[in-house]
Amino acid sequence: MKQRLLNVWHLGVKELWSLWRDPVMLVLIVFSFTFSVYTAAKGMPETLQNAPLAIVDEDQSQLSARIVSAFYPPAFSKPAMISHAEVDPGLDAGIYTFVLVIPSGLQRDVLAGRAASIQLNTDATRMMQAFTGSAYVQQVALGEVAEFAGRYRAAATPAVDLALRARFNPTLDKSWFGSLSQIINQITMLSIILTGAALIREREHGTIEHLLVMPVAPAEIMLAKVWSMGLVVLVAAALSLRFVVQGLLQVPVAGALTLFFAGAALLLFATTSLGIFMATLARSMPQFGMLVVLVLLPLQMLSGGNTPRESMPVLVQNVMLAAPTTHFVELGQAILFRGAGLDVVWPRFVWLLVIGSVLFVLSLRRFRRTIAQMA
């Protein structure tokens, strides 16, 4: 037993040296846990930010002036006053995302109590801004009309007041969610890529044949790749969480990091095994890359990291229970966002252990078969 453990240790150290001499993989690791995490937090804001707006004011009244003055930075850029003939060319050229057309006689119709309408033209190709901004523009414009018609700017006191309380993210800052979710996604991606690439690299360089003539078992070779590549991903994730998320982005972490990384270790046990299994199916690195895309996208998109599982079809929810990422996402969100303890997340630990064990056994059988064919 001691000799087997030494074999696993020395083979794992060999994998670490091989990774150290692979600059492409090193750049991928650094990029995934630094720039990728930062852009996920800051790159796609859900709120409006300097949205280009133009206004066609055909009424030239006090009411239209109030509507124009209601749109200001940072949600909108300074409104451009244009003519009706400039609307379509401006939208076609992508100069404006929103064009608000205030018709002639708006103030007269509002004061007379007659029905009136304001036209909003939206460039829907800018999906994020168009989806959020259309409702916001409508709210601002109708709010100004209602205040003008009521002869005062203060909002009327509603019969029922709704008190909002946002738990775990009081300021509704997207960067809190985006950065932590990206770390969870990157742990899954890199663990699969690194272990699979390590096996294919040995096959392409011919070093796998050297291992076959050594007194080592396939299980030892596989365990060495699992612990070495898993350790690299775990250390990179810990450094990213400490220096990028908590340091650069100033995102608070609610729960115990020790508990989170214990769950990450179980995920890595499953995903590294999956990476080895996929590497035995692929004949070359390009084929492995195509397999990664086919497997990784469903794991990330359907595991609940981007969209709540409750909003997915029941069949998809049930099928994704067999994916380790589903349980790790729930575990990670519970610990990092809500400060959950082991008494809450222990079922997810059990699921990860079971799924990881099954994937390891299946991968080991496939790995042994592949080595037998090569011998």
C-alpha cells in the first residue's frame, strides 16, 4: 500500500511539472480565474448605463419639457433632440437605442382629459438595454405625465405601501452574484480540460507507453491525474476568491470558505474523472475540445448557475440531478451567498460523493480498456 501511495504521489508531481511546462494551459488558468471572473462581474450590467436616447418633441410645451428633463445620466446619456425624419436613420445606424416621440397637442389633451399617446421606438438588437430600458422609459414618461396632470410633483400616497427587503444582497449588485457564479463555472471547466488534456498530451508525446512498462497500475495513473489537476484548480480558485472577488471586487462572502472548498474538492473528484473519460473517447486534442463544448455547455447552462432550476422543465430538472455541477451550484450558492452550514448542505455533499464515485469507476474501466488496446 505504501508503494502504491508513493507511485500516486510521484506520478502526480510529474503531472504538475508537465503542466508547468505548458504555457498555453498556464495562461488559460490565469485568465479563467482573473480576467474572466472580473468581466463576469462587471461586463454585462443588468441596469441601464448611459443608454443612448433621442427625443422628438413636437409639442414644445411645459409637459414635454418636463419629460425631456426626466432623462439624465447615468441611466441615460443626455437626450438628443432630433426631428421625426432622423428617427429611422438613427435607429438603423445604431446611434440611438431609444427614440421617444412626443406628439403635438399632448399637453392640451392631458389637461382636457382626453386620451393621448407617446410613441417609443426601441432598437431591440441591443437586447439587455432594450428589455430593461423600455419599461424604465415608460415608467419615467408616464410618471411625469401623472405628476403634471395632478398639478404637483410629489407622488400620491398609495393605499398600501410595499416595503422591500433584499436579503443576502441588499444593494442588488450584480457583481456579487456574477463573480462567485463564474468561479463555480470555472472550477468545472478547468478540471475537465486539464485532466483530459494531460492524458491526451501523454498519448501524443508517447509518454503513456513509458508508463505501461513501469510497475504502476491504471488506477494509480488515474488517481495521480485526479489529485494533481484537482489541486491546481482548487488553489487557483482559492486565490481568485481571495484576491479578485474579495480584494478587487469587494464582494463579501457570507459562509465558511473551508466548507465551500471541501465541496469543491468533491466536485473535482467527479469532474476530473469525467475529463479522463472524455479523453479516452477522443483521439486528439481537437476532438477533445469538441467533446468539452458538448458536455460543458449543458453542465453550466442547466445546473442552475445562470438560470434557476425551478424555471426549467421538470424533465430537465430531473435529468440534471445526475450532473455533479447541479449539486455544487446549490451547495456553493447556499454557502457563499446565504452563509449555510453543513447541516443545510450535507445532502449535496452526499450526492457529489456518490456521483463522483460512479464517474471514477466508469472512467477507470474505460481507461483500463484503452491502455489494454494500446498494449
